[in-house]
Amino acid sequence: PVGEGGQGLGVTRNTGTDGEEIHERVPRNAPPVWNLGHSSMNAMFHDGRIEPDPSHPSGFMSPAGDQLPPGLDNVLAVQAMFPVTSGAEMAGQPGENPIADAAAAGNLGGPGGVWEQLAWRLRQIPEYVQMFEDAYDDIDSPDDITYVHAANAIAAYEAVAFRADNSPFDRFLQGEWGAMSMSQLRGANLFYGRARCNTCHSGTFQTDMDYHAIGMPQIGPGKGHNAPGYSDGHDDFGREAVTGDNEDRYRFRTPPLRNVALSAPYGHDGAYATLEAVVRHHLRARWSLHHYDQSQAWLPSRPDLDAQDFVVMNDPARRRQIARRVEIRRVNLSEGEVSDLVSFLHALTDPASLDLRDTVPDRVPSGLPMYE
């Protein structure tokens, strides 16, 4: 994934040019935002490092600890507080701007911190001030605007704009018997039957909101974790980094599956480019880990970054450490059954999500460009 400094959108995004290049790849794939505003979504990020926790003054556990301010509406609003604090995603690198300096110093919520600086910027734009005053009863003047208001607004927008609950599968469940094809129906029977997908992908949005080790290939720079015998930081221990429990090593949150056909690449680090490829991984997780095809990774090339991308995957000993933690059992399906299973996953696509141009404003009050 390519964050701050990159140019372009989607698969055309590059690593930047003319002295504005990215400093590193974003270590993890951005989770899809479909239906994250639903009340059942009680944790954010692949490792669940944001979740409700009444022991914190804010009411939430988060990477900010007690710096996280009160007043956030839900976990989605908490999540919206953090992309702006990441040097790789939005903030930039130390020395480039005051927000990047504050982020690098760990000052998120204090005086002069990331969120205070961003709120100050919002207060300088009269059109934003008017919009915040119209939206919030507790804002009577520019000085009342905080970044919490912005995060709550972002979460409210996401909850509406990215709601997806009118797929062929939904319509079939509501009695529209012709909504799904025969292949999709066969795939549904496999999903909820012999393929055992619903062991983890259960519930309304096909997620148990729990954490599982499925042997996903580890690509990219990693999260600074080190498997025994290594010190390069290229590993990603997943949930263990949040809980401190070794049993959680390489476990990641079960992703919801609505609009999964629109959400490539797949995996916590985007290791798989296609839906069929990630389905096949689930069927033979250990084998797929050891026989991973590196050419399918969507990683814009740059020599210094390329050298880090497959450090773990090129080391059989590190692959074995991941493989030993795999919790899912092998499932033998025919080629036709794999096709049916993928077909069912396409039946989870809400047609309204195919064109979201109406959710994008023509302009924003800051005057910044909508696309770069």
C-alpha cells in the first residue's frame, strides 16, 4: 500500500516523484469500510487495536491511550482519529510539517498535538465553521470546534455512504427466490456447509469479529515485530501486539464479506490480488503460504522498497513459524465447487456500491484538490 507522498489512485498509485516520494510502504492493507457504522462492528483495524473499553477515560482502547479525548460516538469515529497521525499514511515525516513533528513525538492529544493543530486549521475556514455550527449543538463559535467533531462527522458520513445491505444474497433471504443464480446457491451451500467458511465468517455481515491465524503470507515492511532469531522488524504479529498474548501471534480479525468482490487486494497486507486466489488460500492455508506467488502482489516497484517486500516469504524458517500457527483445516473442493464459492461471494455485492460518485462532493471548503 502507498500512502503519503504517493501519486494517483487505486492500482495506478505510484511511490511519488520529485523529492516527494514515500518513505515506506504502509505495512497493512486498508480494511474496507462497508457497513462499519453498524452497531455490531465493535473493533477496528486488522488487529482490533480500537475497541470499547470503559477503563479508559474516553471509553475506548486505542493506540493513543489516555490521550484519546472523550466525546467520540463509536469505534468508527475513534478510527477516524488515526490516519492523520501516521507518518506513512497522512501526517508526513518529521521536519516536513508541524503535524508530522507532533506525530513523531507522540503528541496526539496534548497542547500543540496533532489533533489540536488540525482543529485549528478547520477553525480558519469560515465555510467549515458554519457547517460545524449547523451540525453540532455544542458549537457556538470557531473556538468550540475540536477534532472529535471532525471524527464524528467522518464516521457519520462513512456509516451512510458505505452501507451495503441490498445484495442478491440479502434479497434472497427476504424471499426473492430468483435473486441468486444456481451457481451462487451452490456456493452458499458450500459456504455454510462443507467448506466451513461460516466457522469464522458468521453473522449478518459474515464476520464473527474474532481473531484467527490463517497463515496469510507476510509481505511488505512488516510492523516492527521480530520472530525468534530475527531483528529486522519485518514480521507482523497481528493481535498479539495488542493483547501481549503469545497465543494471538499471527491472528487477525475476520473481515466482513459484504462487497468483498469490490475490496481487492485481500489479507491484512494485501497479499492476494484476486478473490479466487484468497479463497484457494483458505482451502489449503499451509500449502498456499509455502507456495505463494509473489507476482500477484500489488506493490509499485522501487528498488529500496522492493528489497523489503518479501524478506519473510523468502525465508523458509519464518514461513514455518507462520504455518505452525494456522488454525483452519484443509478443505478439498473440486474446481467447479471453487467457482461456485467465488460466485456466491459475488452475490454479497450491493449494486448501489458499484458507483459511489454521488458520495463525492464537487469541492471541499479548504479549496484543496479532490484528486491528485
